Amino acid sequence: MYETLRTLFPIHRSLLGDGVNESIEILLHDFPERVFLDFPSGSQVFSWTVPKEWHLRNAYIEFEDGTKICSISETNLRVVQYSEPIDRWVTLDELKEIIHVHPVELDAIPYVTSYYQTQTGFCLTATELANLKPGLYHIVIDSEFQDGALRVAEVVFPGESKKEIMFSSYLCHPSMANNELSGPVVLAELARCIRKRKNYYTYRFVFGSETLGALAYISVMQSHLTTFLKAGFVATCLGGPGDFSAVLTRSSTSWVNQVITCILSSTARIKHVFGYMDRDSDERQYAAGIPNLPVVGLSKTKPGTFREYHTSLDDLTHVTEEQLNQSLNLLVHLYTELEGNTALRLKPKQTTVGEPFLQRFGLYPTLSTGSISEFSRRQAAAREIIGFSDGEHSLAYIAYLIGQTPQYVTEVARELVALALIELEEG
């Protein structure tokens, strides 16, 4: 994974164009199942419009004595994304008007973009800006705007069920290793791990540009995803140090939230669980009020919470093979639980009104002694299972809530089915 990330790192990517297309081809070169969806420049995607492709050939700032202040040969973060072409001499004061620096990290080059309202700009460190001398500066941005297409790639592995699990990530930014590339390389490796297995669920992997790519994908897949998507995971920032985190959907009983809570959080694999108000990646698009898809965010370190985020500090030293493998192991564990933990699939639904007379079914003692026994444990589990049998809570989540194992709760639930007190729906 790290070698793939190193190969992808120097490629100049933007929202659409050759850089993104080349990156997707490298990432998915060994997947004959891959399908490309292209959205031409000028296409309407809900309230958005797909812009033209931006081709950047060269860019630099040079002082009057011939000293290069910055160049995209160092890093493609040096230029504001979608900058208009320019070739002119300016004073220091004029130059400062188009210079962007990071507000906190003095020696970091910030990532700055203006996809939908073109302008011209360069990115320096605050230290570099402070050291600029009065005089004349030659500023050059050799760029061009052309009609093209926004590309989204998908890989689908059909399973026994038509219900789908989706993993999505993006690769549209310039050179930032953790934020930009760790999600796609880990997901591509996860796809390699499961593609030849016989699966219960159908698995869908989606790669494109952040925000607009997700919206474009929804624009053609909304009906299908609304019908078949069981759970979705937007994976990003999976290669840096730190603890795993998740961003949940709005609904507390959403099945995908239950998976995160009782499979990943309860085992301490995920240390930080955020609510929907803390959404920050493409879960913003998938889980919005429309289309209201059951999609959560997964990160090793949440976007925006680490100092290297959206800067030149997010380089190849910030990501390690070990950290990528930790993320892959988390996702493989998630996949294993989704496939093998039948208590996740089973949702009980009550068949009676109110609490049934459990004593009649041998599930309640005839004499209340207050003693703790296996009978009282089973009776308590039966009562809670019935209480949560609303067709929304999975048996695994009920087990988590009442502090019992999924196996034990499943066993008691099957007894309740035999007594016609609940029904079990599978999906």
C-alpha cells in the first residue's frame, strides 16, 4: 500500500482531469471489474455544475536577481488550484495580495483551492513570506482550462444478497499523503482481500473526487442505493498516527450506527465516535436529508484534527506502512463481522401488544425471591429482547445494550420465536 501511495503522491491532481484519471488507473489497474462513470464539463449535478478541466504546466515566483522563491517542481501545493494563467512582473506589495499562508503552522504550505470562481494565487509558508525583500517579482502560472469530464470509478462484487455494503473514498487533491491517498489505497487493498470470496452481501467500492464526485455518483445511483444499500463507509485519513474515529448518521437506530457501536466501539477499535454534526467528508453528501443514505465516516485520525491536515506537512513521512496496515486490519475485521456475525443481520419484531404474560410461557418465576440465577438472567434477557423488538434494533445491538453476548441473545431470541412472541427479519 505504501509503495502505491508513493507512486500516486507526486501526481498533480485536481477536481477532474488527467491527474485524477491517471491516479484511478494506477489504483485499480488490476481490477477488470472496474467501471468508469464520466460527467462532462457543464453537466448539472443537482445545484452544482461540473467545471472545466484545469491543466497546469508550470508555475513559479522569481525575484529580480533570478532567485526562485517557489516552484511547482518542489510541490504542486504551491499554486491555488484552478488559478488563471499569468506572466507578469509585480512589486512586493502586489505579490502579497495573491499569497496565501497557513494561519498557524509557520513552516507549512497550505492547500488552497478555488474550483468554481477562478482566480490567481500562490501558497508560501509564513516564514517564506516574512523573508521576502522589496523589489520586483516575476510571477508565472502556465495553465489552461479545457472541457473534460469528472470521473468516478466503481468496483462491485456481487454476493448472495442484493443488499449492499459500500466503501467510498476520494483522490482529487494535490500531494497530501494521509488526507488524500491513504483512504483509496487502503480501500483498494480491502477490495483485493474480498473480491474472490463468496460473500453474503454485495460489496461496492467507489473512488472519485470529494463532494462533487460523490454528488455526481448519487445523481445516477440514488434510486439503486436507496433500494439496496445496507450500510456505507466513507474512508479517509487512514495512514497517519492516532486513534480511529467514526462519524455517525443522524438516526440513533440506524443499522450502520449499530455496527459501529457494537462491533468497533465496544471492542475499543474505535476510540472516538462523533455525531452527525461533526461530519466532514463525503458522508455529508450520502447521509444528507436527501438522499438520506446509511453512510458513516471512518478515519484513523479525523480530518481537520491533526496539524498536518491540508498542508505540505502531510507528506510521505506522515504516513507509514504500519499505520496503513492498522487501518486495513480494522476494515478486514469490520468485513468479517458483517459477513460472519448473523446477530447483526437479525432484527426482532414483537408480535404481541405490550409485555406478554411471560409466566404463561415459562419465562417468569412464579415466586419473586430476588435471587440471581440462570433463570432470572434468561428472563431478563427475554424481557429486554421483546422490549427492543421494533424491527430496527439488531440482535447484536440489543446484546450490546443489555451487556450479553450476541450468541446468548440470539439463543434466547430463537426461543421467543418458537413461542411466537417475536419474529426475526433477516437482511
